[in-house]
Amino acid sequence: MTRKIQIVFLLLASLPVFFTSCKDDVVSAGSSLLESEDSIIVRADTFSLTSCIVQGGAVTATPDSFLLGELDSKYGHLHADLLTQLACPIGFKYPEGAELDSVCLFLYYRCSQGDGNAPLAVNVYAMDRATFSYSEPLRSDTAIGTYCSLEDSTRMLNHPAIITANRYTDSTYYSPTGSYLPTVTLKLNDKWAKKVFAANDFSSQEAFNQQMKGVYITTEFGGSTLLNLLDVNVGVYYHFSYVRAGVDTIREEDMKGLYANREVRQLNRYQWQASDLHALEQNADTNFIISPAHIYTQLSFPMAAMKAAITGHVGSRRPYVNRAHLTLPVLNHYDGSVSNQTRDDWAQPAQNMLLVRKSDLPKLFNDEIVLSDSIAMYATLQSETDTLDITTYSYEFDLSTLLTKQLREDRFETLDMLLVPVSLTTSATTSSTYAVIDIEYNQSLTATEIYSAQHPEHKLELEVVYSGF
């Protein structure tokens, strides 16, 4: 506790309460009008926090992006691949006499991280052992062997495709906004092209899954590039002939798409080899929050010291935390200047950050409890530009409700909370406001650096304004 300010306010039944500073003689004169138990004690104290880096476990979550590839950075090594079913076109039938031409797998990506000129080898396998059920939870560290044998017979390409993210391989696909989406086009080998074409029971998704369980898309070398996939689909190209007017034989060519969309189960799988967390923590200046590696920063609040300080000043009065704003400056936001670019500038801060009680994190994401500001709160990355045209970034959290509840429960000597990057689903309530209707782990690639509690100049401190009635 480093700073103390005490102010006494008067409570009158017929007058509002005005929060203002008073000299001792004025306070004494006003207090003589009331019994001592009717006064309101308001005080501000500053408390020091501690912090550390925490490695979280794998999670069960719906992917908000598809990452494919490998990337080395100062934070560690990430390998990302994906397994997905293909949506059945219910009721579709190939025309009579249709003959197969080819089958291609298309990977559309909105962007890439890392070195866009570094080669990446992409390979595709059939899911031959099992397919996903609609009820099973899918974890981000699921073992491939459960669904794929990875035998040579399950290879769907003649050989791995060598690509570079900055060299676009297809120029015909455009997004709904009209902008170009770079594409990786992978032609399936004859064996698997025929098997996909033969999987023609389109009566239901379940029936189709028995014929085509799904595909596993992975990379076999390249440690410098990650593709951020937007769409994955399979195109079946075929032709057929028919006689027109009993005279002419007409040949038609067509394509049927089998899509990896929200109608089917998908899993983006991550293998993260973290840098030595102990070594990272030896850097006394910063802490990290990294997704999808599930590396969090833990902030510990001294609840016993806070309660002792508050009780010592408000006595038997009921304690309220009126204001407890925690501002966390973000240190690693890339300004886009080529001259300042480094090898790790792909790692930008998370757009939304959750500050949640450590004990409640699993319950929150397993829908066992509802998000409320008494257990967690989220903040959106903010920017502010000063008069020198210097832009700074930060998260700001309001902990007043949580700390009020925590002080009254008197359960912990220390309150441990985690900073977790999240994705928010919102719904507009008015033309200018919105409500958060769903919150999930952020599984896109982010890295956020903040000052640690050990920083010699920017210590983690929380000013708490509290009162007792």
C-alpha cells in the first residue's frame, strides 16, 4: 500500500451526497450535525499486484479461424493443421452417364503470417479410421491417430504441394466483397478422385460421412509461414452427354462443390512448443498472452491486505469499491512501418481480452456459469494518439463490482486472475450499442505483451476508491 487519502462526507436525508474534498475544520463542523454512524467514509489506496506467465491446457472450442502451417518466433514454435468433414449436398444426383474429369481441393486464405516467401509443403490425407460425431467435444490437441492411420494408401495427393504464401496459385476466386482471395489448388490423385466421385449417397449427412469420413490437411516442412484459411472446399469436375432434339449429341461440363462449412464438424489442431517460460519470466520487463498457444498472464490481487486496509478505515460499515480501474498498456503493436518491421511483427495483440478469476475459467467456457462482472470482464484494445502524433494501445478493466463481491466473501488471501484472449459474438441492441451474446477462446494467432509487475518503472498497481456506509 503506497498512498492514502481520507475524506469524510455528510449524509443528509433531504440532500444528495456530494463527493468533494474538505479541510479538517470543515469536516468537523459538518460532522457535528450527524451521529458518527451516519457518516460515509471514502478513501483511496493504491495496491501493488504481482504477475507471472501461465501455460494453459488444450481447450474445447469452436474454431474462429483455420490456421495451417508452421511458424517459429521468440514465443515458441507453432504447428497448425486441420481435420474437417465435407457437407453433403442433400438430394443432389449426378446426371445420368456422368463421367469424372478431376477432383481438386481449394484452400482460400485471407492472409498469412511469418515469411510469405518461404516454401511450405502441404499434404492431404483421408480420415479413414473414424469421423466426427455431432455430440463429441473436440479438443485442440486431439490425437490424429484417432481419425487417420496416415498410411500411404490414405494420401490424397501424388506428392506434397510446395507453395509460398506470397505467390498466388489461382486468380479466379473473389470474395463477396469483390476483393481477391489467394488460393492454393491441390489436385487429388486418380485413386482418391474416383473415391470422392463414387461417394454419391447424398440422402443424408450421416450416409455421406460413411462414404467420405473427411480430410486431414497438414504441412510436412516449412517453419516460417502460417496461412489463415477462410474457406476450404472440394470441387468435383465431371462431364456428361445428352441428345438434343433427337439429333445432336451435346457434351456438358460441370462442377459440384463439397464444402467444409458450419454444417459439419471441423477441428483446427495445434501443437505448440513453447519457449522456456521460466526464461521468458526472467525478462522482468514484460509478460505475454499468446493464442492459440494458451499462454496467459496471471495477475494476483492482495485481497487480505486490501481487506485489512479497508476494514481499518471503514470499521463495521458495509464496504463498497466505488472505483477500481486497471489500465494495461500494450507494448508490441506494429505501426505498419516497413523500416521498423521485425520477424515477430506478425504477432499482433488480441482485439478482445478477458480478465477472469482463475478458478472460474473452465466453468465459464464450459457454460457452467454465465459471464458477469462479478467473476470476469472483457476489454477491447483501445488506441490513443497524443499531441506528438504518438499512438499508444491499452486494455482497461473496471473491477469495482468484482472486488466488492470478493471483499465481502472473504475467501482468498490472494485473488488470482488470468488475462485470456477471446472472441466475442455480439448483437445490436440499438443503432449505436450492442450486447455480447457469446464469448469463446480466441484461436486466431495473437501475441500481447504488457508490463510485468517486476518492471522497474511501470509497476502493476491498482488504485482503489472505496467507501463504507
